[in-house]
Amino acid sequence: MKEPIDHYIRKCIENDRGGQQKIYQLFAPVLYGLCLKYMKNEEDAKDVFQEAFVIAFQKMEQYRFEGSFEGWLKRIFINKLIETLNKRKKNVLLTDEMYSEEMIDEDEETERFLIPQEQLLACIQQLPDQYRLVFNLYYFEKMKHKEIASVLNISEGTSKSNLNRAKSNLQKQISAIRALKQID
């Protein structure tokens, strides 16, 4: 499948609408899902999704045909998501706080988030921006705290603290969902 994608990328570089449509069709589901993970609601996710695709098509000639094209696209989308959330940062306070490894029991990790994917996504969307951003970068983008700190211009301690608060918040939401299911 590598060759057809390269063909469509070249078409995009030539501003060919057919090539752009094919790239959109191939990658839209994954990239829209990415936007939903980071934004609080569908409207915001759709806005960022559209803006990021425009940026991707404008920067298509910068793709070097090395490595994963999907990874290259995801990086553009993540950068746009972070930029969008940073613009809202006036209302969000990312503060340095003490980090304690006792905040989370890693052995419970797999049990903590066992609910249907749609419900987990809804729970993630309800997290405060700073927690949701760190949670997504850590778990979905597999970034380390040092890298997250650099990207978000925060300390590693803040990254760790925000991740643990996100997990704690999610655990409370998931426990409430499970409690409701037991009542039904």
C-alpha cells in the first residue's frame, strides 16, 4: 500500500483535488479520532480537524517520503491540537506541583480503564484541558514526561502530576459508570 499513498501524496503536492480527497478518505477516521481524544466536544474536534487538514495539505511538499506518512500527519494534528489548547491556556493553569509515585498503583492500571471505548472517550473529553492533554500525549502518543514537558513548556513534575490527576479523575468517572451498571 506504500506506493499508492506516495502517488496520492505527490498528487496533493500538485494541488490535485482527487489526491487530496483520497488522502482525506484514507486518514480522516484515525485523525478525527485523535481530535476527539484531545478536545472537550465534537464541535471543537471538528474545527481542529478541518484546520489541521488544511495545514497538512499546505505543508505536503515538506513530507520527505521517509518514515510513516500517518505519523507525519499525526504530528501536524497534535501540534495543531496543542496550539489550540494553548490559546485557551488563559483559562487553564498548568502549575508545578509535587509529584508522588504513591498517587497511582501501576498494578491497577489495566483494570482501571476497562469500559467500552466510547465511554472512555467521553470520560477523557470531560477532563480539564491540562490533564487531558498530558494523558493523551503520554498514553496515546507514547511520549515520555521529559518530552511532554518540553512540548508543553512545563516541568516534568507538572507533567507527572497532571497525568496522575487525570488518571484519578478518570478512575472516579469509571467507578461511577460501573456503579450505575451494577444498579441496572
